Amino acid sequence: MTEYTQDASLERAIQAALDNPEFTEFTGLRKSGIKFTSCVRVEQDKAGESVPCKGAVVVTKKVSDLHRLWIPARYIIVVDHATWTTVDAKAQGFLVHTALCNVAVTMSPDGSFKFGVNRPNICAHSAAVNRFPGVADVSRIKQLRLSNGDAMMAPHIDSEAGAAPEEKKKSRNQK
């Protein structure tokens, strides 16, 4: 079963990223006054235990014109609950940064703003990795999160962690 719920810490992390003047990549978002809302996606197994969601850890969804009648935001940021609650603040910041980087803002000649979705961009990804050293990417966070709910140290790449994906590939190829 999948449920969606709001999380105050996620809302605070989004606002902190938008308010941080060091994140110059969000200047367009700040100038436009765009509104975001967020939620965590909670998946439960048959026993009612929380389990990691399948698919993307963080997703930025555009709110349709119709839905904006009820939702006072232009975008919804959806984060996997199991990941959000098991990673540290640095990894949470990286997840929020990744989600916000997915939003494109352009200003038309008449001064109005146009919103869209940024395509994956290696420069933006590299900038995010540099801003959050030790957190390689969302897929690394997903690989390192703990499904049993135990607290986890900041994900980082070392020789042991870096070997895990290769070992998985070998085991798939051996079957």
C-alpha cells in the first residue's frame, strides 16, 4: 500500500535551500516567487511495515492548472519516506537540491515567467555533487539506505561502498 503525507522537515529543507543565497542556481526560482509543496511517499508491506519505494527516490511533479485551484503551488516534490528518514541532513539537502534543479525558470521579454522541467544536465549534477561532498548521487543514496529504519551515517564513497554495485552486477551476470 502506498500513502502520501506531508513532512515538516522536508518543507523546512526546501525553504532553506530556496532562501540560501549561496545557491545561485535558484536565483530564478527566488525571483519568480514560485511556490512548492512537498510530501513523502510511504510504502508498506502486507505486515504494515514501512519499506523503501520502488523507483526514483525524489521526484518533482508539476501541478496542473486544474489542480492549482486546490493546491497553492506550482510544483510538488515527492521524496521516498524510507530514504528521507534514514539519511542524514547532508543527504537530505542533496535530495532537495536535486529536486529543485529539475525546475526550469525563464523570463519572457514581457517580464513574465515561464516554468518547465530541466533535462538531466551533467554540469548541474556536478555542481550539486560539489555542494554536497560525500553524497555521490541519488542512486548512491538509494543503494546505501537502510530498509530496517536504523539511523545511518552520511553516505559516502569509499573502496567498500564503491565495490557494492560491481558485486551486484556480477551476481546478476552469473545467474
